[in-house]
Amino acid sequence: MPFQVAMQQTGSVVAIIAQMITPAIFILACGNLVASTMSRVARVVDRSRLLLDESHAHTEHSEAHTFITTELDVYKRRAVLLENALTLYYSAIGTFVLASLFVALSALIAAVLWVPTALTVFGAVLVLFGALASLREVRLATGTTRKLIDRAL
């Protein structure tokens, strides 16, 4: 009989660890989204700085200055979208960490059994909204590229 009790306890520990892995996988996925979004932020910042420097070289009412001002406005909107995406991704990471902690806590306190699931779903919703913000930013970026190509042709 002691062997059977030990196996039941081991089984429940393994189940708890397995439940904690799911949020960890989401955390890993969010980390990849954060890394790619941060690289987009760096490109937006670099290009914006170049445009700002270039805008000072043109008179305020020239065609080039108007074009640069329009481009800067697009980069500003892109930066806001990227900031929103990063905020959502980081919030999702925090939510998934909290869900993982509640998985362990729910093994001790049965009253919080629903919390890890709710937190994981909420974290997934945050990732979804972050992905939508990233998608809007990508659409702005490709729209800008198309305009630059049209202008050059």
C-alpha cells in the first residue's frame, strides 16, 4: 500500500509540473514575439532619426520637407503600435508567469483551481491583441514601402 500512495503523490506532482509547462511554452513564444518586435522598434527609431536629420536640411515649405513630415507621421504611428504590442506581450508574459504560480498554488488550495485557466486564457487574449497591433504596424510599414517605390518610379 505505501508504494501505491507514493505513486499517487508522484503522479500529482508530475501533473502539476505538466500544467506549469503550458504557460512556460507561452512565455517562450512571447519572448520570440518581443525579440522580433524590438528589432522593428530599433529600425523605426533609426529611420526616424535619419528623417529628422534630413528634414533640417530642407526648407519648411519644400516638397521634400512635406514628404519627410508625412513619413515621420507614419513612423510615429508605427512606434505607437509597436509600443502597444510590446506592452501587451510583456503583460502576457507576466500573466503566464502568474498562471504558472497559481498552478502550483492550486495544488495547495483547491479554491483557486479556476485561476490558472483564466489567467492563461487572459494571457492568450493579450498575445492576440499584441499580434493585431503588430499586424497593423506591418501594414503601415509595407504601405510606406509601396509609397516610396511609387515615388521613385
